[in-house]
Amino acid sequence: MAIKVFWTQTALNNLEDIFEYHKFKTSALLAGKLVKRIVQTTILLQNSPELGRKEELLHHRKYEYRFIVEGHYKIIYWLEDNYVKIAAVFDTRQDPGKIKNI
């Protein structure tokens, strides 16, 4: 049985910010394609939820956070019951220490 992918409000806000930034820098078409690629990458987690590596910067949290990468974006998630919960989409060109604030 496939696991369901659930997006937190934080992660959805991150996607919206990514879209708006790239829409301004390039075009709405390219921004939409980027966001679509990020979302499609998370579909892999339905059948392989432990696909990603452990996010060591979040090791102190209640759940074990993992991540997968799409382009310059780190998709951070955790497993809970029969769900993969997407916590955030983080631009890897930022200071990695910001991940602790997720």
C-alpha cells in the first residue's frame, strides 16, 4: 500500500514563495515548471518513504527528518503513521543553519 504524502502549511508557503520568486526572475511558465518538478519528486516517497537521507541539522527533533533534493531545493520531510509529511522546501543556496528554524 502506498503511503500518502501530506504537505504542511509551511511547505506550501515555501512552494508559493519559490513560485513568486522565479516568476519575478524568469517567468510564470518556468516558475510553474519548477514547482511542478518539486511536487513530482515527492511522489517518489509514496513507495519509498525512506528514500532520502537523514537531516542531521534536525536530529534533536521528535521525529527523524529526512530529505530529498530537486535542483537547488531540499525537500525536508518526516514519517508519521502512514504519512510522509513534507515539513519544508529549503533552497540549498541559503545558510544551512537556517534549517534549524524549520
